[in-house]
Amino acid sequence: MDLKMRIEKRPLAKGQLWRMANKHLEIVELGKRLTHYRLLTRVDQRGAPLRLGGAAEVEAYLEAHQAKLVTEEDVSQKAAALVPAPPSPRASKRPAKSPKAKKS
């Protein structure tokens, strides 16, 4: 009896982020046959070009590169670590200026 480990095959959905060895693939739009996606080198990358491919081709690409689906919690934690914390309320308050005395 030949036992093989099967990777759970999840259907593609809009907004998914897949992690591969050295890049990420983000599903932007999903149609009946075509998929709009971005290949990212970093999770927080902006301005990556949009690519268009067949849904079956994208699934085959993900399977060939042993991609794993990244959960939204992982992405939000990484994004939160990259965003600097807002300044404290005390730091933003400036001391009130005293009115200048008029010279006569």
C-alpha cells in the first residue's frame, strides 16, 4: 500500500496571500477562468505589477513551489511590527506661549 502525504488543496480566493521560499503571491481578483495576482518579494511591498494567468496555471505554480497559505493574523502581526507606534499624547502637547509684552 502506497501512502502519500496530501497537501490540503484550498480553492483560490480574493485577498489570499501565499508564501513560497523567497517570495509571496497575492490573489487580487479571481474570475471564472483568469486570476489577477501579484508576486511580492516582501509582504509589505507596494507597487508590484499585476499579472494575469489562468486559474489552473496559478494553482499549478503554487503547488510546484510548495506554497503555503498565510493566515490574516500572521500578516497583520508583521504589518503592525513595521508600522511605528504613534507618539504619546504628552509628547505632542506644546507648552503654552506667554503673550509678548508690547513695546511702547
